[in-house]
Amino acid sequence: MNYDIQNIIKIGWQTPLNEFYNVKTSEDQEVSANRCSYYSDLLPSQDFSVEVSNQKMLASLSATGKIKSISFFREAYYTEDKPGTWVSNGFVQEQNLDTEVEIAEQTKSLSSADHQVEYDLMFNIIPRFIHHYPTAKVLQLFLPIYQKNGQAISGLIELCAIKSKNKADKIIFPNCYHLKYSDRHHLKLDYSEEQRVLAKKSGWLVITDPNATFNVSKDTISQIISASFIQTKRKFGKLEMKDNPKLAALIMRKSVNALNSICCSTSGEVVGANWGSSPVINRTWLRDMFYASLPAIYFDHDLAKKIILWFAQFEIKPRGDKFAGGIQHSVVNSLNSTILLTLYLQQTNDIAFLKQHPQVWQHILYVINYLIAHRDQKYGLVQSEWLSDGIALGKFHTGTQIAFWAALSGLSKIYRQVLDDEVEATYYAEVANDLKNNIKKYCLVKDKKGNKKFPEGINPGGNKLAVDARIYEKDLLDQGLDFLTRVTKNQQINLEFHDGEETDTTLAPFYGFNDVLDKCYLNTLKFAASSENPSYSSLSKGISWGNQSEATFPGYITLLMGTVDESQKFDDEITLLSKLTDLDGSWWWWPYEVGKSGKNVVRFNHCGKCGWSDGTFSVLMIKNLLGIKYDAPERTFCLAPLKCVPSFTWQHFPLTNDLTIDIAYQKDGDSQKLKLALHGTFTQAISVTFSPQQAATVKSERLTVGKDIQLETEVR
């Protein structure tokens, strides 16, 4: 289809309302057609926003189409801060840019309360606003700027169109400058008719960072707008589930929001990340950034490379006045670049990236070999002081061991599959295997029924499942105890619990440590969702965060994964997640104040939206629930959906480079069917395996571009 400006506007007028992410505003009253979301009861709200981003630019929009803020990002630099954040980045921001309309010779703000406004998200991605006046309608669409080659530009496009009975009615775009010497702003504004007032029935405003030196001309703007629409709409493909549309919408929106957390400078380097898509802050929590980055391995390989480079530079805490720093300050953070590189290469087989950046490879080998050398001589496990801002509890923290295993296993695969070095591959595989055996030997405990599960950490030699809180009662360390009030009794911290902000155990099947239906894994997550877990909250139906919040959102992802073997419970948990989803598709880090429950959710409870949960949910659903697994070095594609997954189609799911795949999975009584079509310039065949849960037989076939295949298997 030809996506010129008029066709995009036509799509804007005609696309049906998004049933999940929408708000209707009229005379200071706001309502949503989504009555499932608890946040529909928090309207009207000045805190509501929906974001649009291409990482170089992040704009927050109100429910009525005002640009509440637009931010551009600057360089990263070290700071001495909290234990989980030692890197900051600069940014510049402008606020309150408001388009106006002139109707019957009266000028009105589009965001004012004198008319009805309908906000929603087209394709779960593009913010759309339709303004209704007695004699006119106005359409607003907001797009991040992309060039035809997919390169992002630090800027935002506002497309507007008006339908009016009066030909003289017109749109008036915003202006920052008021002819004062003292005006100082961080924006460059370009208008479709080189002036704010739009005489035609449709037009555009382009807002860019002046440092981008992006020159708009009438000859090129149509191509830029078309490329921006296509890139924004197609980047994530199109996922549909007729029997569970809210799950499909969540997967898409979470993938988008996770990457909206990442910040890039105008010149293109990654400089850090926010908690989520809002608010913009000048501190990067490295653990948040890692989890928010994960969907990039599927949807934005160029961004994934830049994130790897950033982590290789900044992931080890330098020595400072507060903390000694070093690799074991936070082992999981020291492994960020290693794990992301292994995931990226599995998706792309991009050996050129390694050759172009030898310093990354040298850094990774230094970190891995350091940790191998510093394993405990008796137990073969590694010690860490912190996770993020939380203490890595016990002498050996369980999730830290799993992350270390993921790095070792991935490094072995790089040597074997990418570098063709069997000697080194075998060495690191053996170290990974020894570590896994030690994890199973020391980091598994039995519950009252004899079922094995992973505790938060272990303290071998004495009381294996407790640690004396007094060892943390000293400067700085004692602040980590704020999050542990519900698991501490008589100065003993109970290690037989699951921390809501410990996610590497939850990600174990994504890393390949265990199968998603592994009994010990499921026992662990079901325990986390029970009253036996002292940090579980029956009020929030989530995992509490000490004296800070009745729930911390990453805990809900843990509880969801504990239901994947029971379809009804899985659906119930997705319904709960939908209730906790704001009307822009966001999850908030701490949705409940202490003691609150049910519909009594809040925004901005100490912190903002939660890219950590967005990223982990996205990749767990893709790889371990839908069962989409692509191995670029081996040229294999596997679809292995779980029983709880409904029929779905995913058009143009990205594989690597320009290669995409259309997936059509259908459950039909006792049979399950799969249709695949490959698109791109890839000339080699891909080996396909179709292995749904409970399949009587595994089906295999070869897939090439231009030759679709169909597979079918019976269910046991």
C-alpha cells in the first residue's frame, strides 16, 4: 500500500477504536471503554500520559493530545549514587506544546475541555486523537521520525487533519518562541506550509532537536512521513489472537513500552534508560535497563548492538566513596553485556559485530574468567553484594547463579556456533555444567511436601535458609533492609521467600537453564504466589516490596509464569495483569500503596512506569509461551506453543536483517496446524520444527523464501 500523507490520514480516520487503550474526554469528564482496567476509575487524571519514542526522542502526550513534554538525550557519565545506579545521562526537555483550532473565527486549544476528545492507540502503537466540535472534527496522529533506511531522527511528527462545514476553519500549530531575546528552547519547529496556521485541510508539524541538523523540505517530507509510519507500524509485526485479544495487545504493547525506556543521544549512541517510558530521569538503574532491553534482540538489532556497547563500557561499578565497586558489587549487572551478546548472536549470527568491536569481547572474557577464578572453592558458586538496590541475600544468591550460568552457556555457544572454536566451547560448557550441578545441589530446598524449589538465596554452613540481619546494620547496607521488613523476624532474614524484584530465576527458561514446565521451576513460582512466601500479599495478589509498596510489578510476571501449566489460572492471571494495565498499556512500578488492594491503584508511587516488567513479560511470552525460537547460526526455527496459548497469527515477525516470517498457528480440536511464510532476500533454507505441548509427533520441514509450508500434528 502507498502510505503517503493522505492515505495515512485516511487510515487515521477509519481505523476502529482500540478496545483496550482509549479515553474519551468531555467537559472535564473522562471515561474509557475499557472497564476492565482499574485505571479507568482514576479519570480524569493529570498524571495520565501516553508515550511515543524512537529512543532518540521521547514525547509524553496527555489524553487530549497536548505534548506534555518532549525530551532529547545527551551523553552518559559516571556518578556515585545508589547501589543499583552509577551512571547518569543528560537530557533537555520542553513542555506543554499545544495545537489550536480556529472554528467560526474563534481560536481554541485542542486540549481544552470545551469539546469531546477520543484518544486511543492505533495498532497498539500510534497515539491518535479525534476532536469533536459541533461543526468540525480534527484528527491528530503522532509519529517518531524515521528515515527510509530505518535510521531514527531525534524528532516527532504531528499529523493533523480537519473536517469542517466551514471552509475557513483552520489548524494552528504550536510555537515556542515569543520574539524575546530571553527565549531559549531546545526545539526546531518546521511546518507544512512554513507557518503555524494551516490553510489546507491537512498538514504536519515536525519537532526536532536542533543538534540533529535535520532539514525538512517539501520534496522529502512525504517520504519521511511515509517511512516513519511504515517503520512504526511494522517494526513489531502484527500479532492477533481472536480468542484472547487482550493477551495479544499486552504482548505488543509491552514490547513497545520496554524499548521506549531506552535513551539514545542525537548522534545515535545509547546513553542510558528510564524506569519505563515515563517519567524521564537522569539516572540509569542498570538492572531496569537490562530487562527493558531484552525485546531489542527480536525487534531492533541495531539498538541491541548499541546497548551491548553501552553495558560493556558502564556495567561494572567503579570504586567510589560509598561502595568499593568491582565485578562482585553486582554480579548480575557485570554480566549484562555477556548475556545480551549471546542472545543477540543467536538471533543474528552477526560475527562482523564481534570483529568490529574487539574491546567488547575482551571485556566479556575478563568478566567471565574473573568470576570463574573467584568461585567459592567448596561450593563452586559466586558471591555478589547487590542485585540492583536490593541486597543479594545469603552467601550465595540463587538468581545470581542462574545469570552466571546463562552467561557461561551463551559464551560456549558463541565459541561453538559463531567462532568455530571447539576447545574453548567445551571448556566453558564444562564450567557451566559444573555450575548448574552446584546450583541443583545447594540452591534447591524441599518444602513440607517434599517438592524441590529455589529459595532467594542460601547460607550454607549454619542455618541454610536464614541470614542474620545484623550483618547489614551498618552505613548504606542498612538501607537495603527497608525492602525486607516482611521477611525479617527476630533479626533473622528468612531466605525461604521470593523477592518480587528478583527476576533471573523467573527468566531461567528464557535463558535456557530449564524448561518452562520444569517441576522445580514451577514449584518455585507457585510458592511465590502462596501465603507460604512471606513477601506475598493477599491484598495486592502480588509480591510486596517491604514498607514501600503492597506490590512491586516484576513480581506479577513471576506469578504469571507459575500458572503456565494450568490454562484457566493462566487466563485469570492475564486478566489480573489487564486490570493493572493503565489506559496507555503501561504497568506502574509500585501500583499499590501499603495496605491497599483491588481498584485502589495509583500512578507515580515513588517511581514511574515499569520497563523491567515490560521487557521480561515480552520475551517470556514470545519464547517460552508462544514458543517462537529462531537460531540464526544453526538456521533453525521452532514453534513450540504451550497448551495455555490460543490460536494466533503473527505477520512479519522479525527474524534477522530483512528476514521476517508469517506465523499462523491454529488449534482445531485434537489437531494443531501451522502455516509459515518467509519474506526477505535470504537464499538459504531454514529447518522448521513444529512441537506444541502434548503433540503426538514432532513435525519438521524445510522453509525457503517464496515457498510456504503447512504442518499438522495430533494432540495426545
